[in-house]
Amino acid sequence: MNTFFDETGSLNLDELILQQPSFRQIMADGIVTEQELQDQSARVTALLRQIEQTASPAQIDQVRELLAEISVLVAARGIYEKK
């Protein structure tokens, strides 16, 4: 996948998630365990530490803003879907 968006211009997160080996591994048995969440958290932390070491300060700011806005989207969607 070479773009963040699908053919309609919508954000392509669902497809991205489904393509991730880590997600497929977590969902293989249909149960999400605490250990799987800890392992995924460790993967994310390792990637962020790697980015901190290789990215410019401006790129780090962009990644931080992106993470914050994705987190807002996830939180807002969760609240919306509980209605």
C-alpha cells in the first residue's frame, strides 16, 4: 500500500490494521490476552524509540502530532459508538 487513503479518499486504517502481521497474530485465536497487549505495547515503544534516534526534530514533532490525533480519533469513535 503506497497511500494512507483508499480510492474514495478515506483514511485507510482498517486495511492497514488487517495487513499487519502483529494484528493477525493477536487475532489468530479470536482472543486478545493481556500478554498480547503487553507485547504490542513493547513493539510500539521500540518503533517510537527507533524513530527518535533516526528522525529529525521536525519529523518527531509530526509523528507526535499524528499519534495524538489518531488517539483522539480512536477515543472519539469509542465514545460515539457507545451511544
